[in-house]
Amino acid sequence: SLIISSLFMLGYYKNIFQANQAMEFLPAYLSTASKPALAKLIKAQAKTFRAFNYYHLITLFQDAYLHGGKDKAGIPYYVRSDEEAKGRGNAKDVYDSIMVDITEAIALFKESGMAPSSKEDISIYVAYMVQARLALTMGQYSLAASAAGEVIKGFSLMSKDQAMANGFQKLAGPEA
């Protein structure tokens, strides 16, 4: 229904707005603090969050990339919180912009040398998951496999007994 899809869209754009605000705040933060590694981690998390939300928006509001969707109208793509309203760009450009964001996020996670303080925070593994989904959608299968492999390397698999005991509902589990 139109109402439900409009609510989804508003939620995603609110998240994107917040990610953009976080990235805009970083230069001021850096001028008052001597924590460049933390700033890189925050920027990586914000770029990952923005890419995640744009990925879901474009897949929700356009046909599949490999089945003609890349050649159609995309969605408005904002990189600053103060941008004026825009029209729909080309879907391929949107996908390419998401790929740039997520590739930069992964590099920033690596450069920061920091891991999030909680499993609930956005980490490099979330960034690799977004990259894997995006690459798979775009038909970049070797990149999709590589990014998925990086996620798998970060966790051990749970046993059958752990899985059967609601293992996916516990944040402390090995695959969480």
C-alpha cells in the first residue's frame, strides 16, 4: 500500500539524515579532540548506516538491478543533511554511490584499528554484509563472495545444539 511504503521511505531517509549529520559533525569534533581513530570509526559507522538504508530504499522502490532496474529512475541521494529536495536520479548512479560509501566505510574501519564496544554497534562485519548484498544485487559475484567470506571469518559457527536452543535469539552466541 502507498501509506506503508511512504512510512518505510520516511524511516530510511530519517536514518540517512542522521548519518549525514554525524559525518558533518566530525570535522568540528576533530578540531577539539585528538582522537582520529575514533573519528574514523564513527565515520565508518555512519557511512555503513547510510549505505544500508540507501540499499534498502533502492531495492524497495525500483526493479531488480540485473532485470532492467539499473536503467530506470532511482531515488534521491543525499550526502549532506542540509541539501534541498531533489528529484530521482538514475538507479545505476545510486547503486554506484552506495558502493563508494560502503567501500570507504570498510577502509575507514581498517584505518581506525578500533572495534565497536558492543555487538549491537555497527562494525566492519555489517559493512561487509552490506557490500556482499550490494555486490550480489549488482552481479559482482566475486566481490559478493569475498565480502561474505570476510563476515564468515569474523565468527565461529554455532553447534546444532546451540542453534536448536534458540541460538539466533541470543546476542552472546558465537554467530551473533
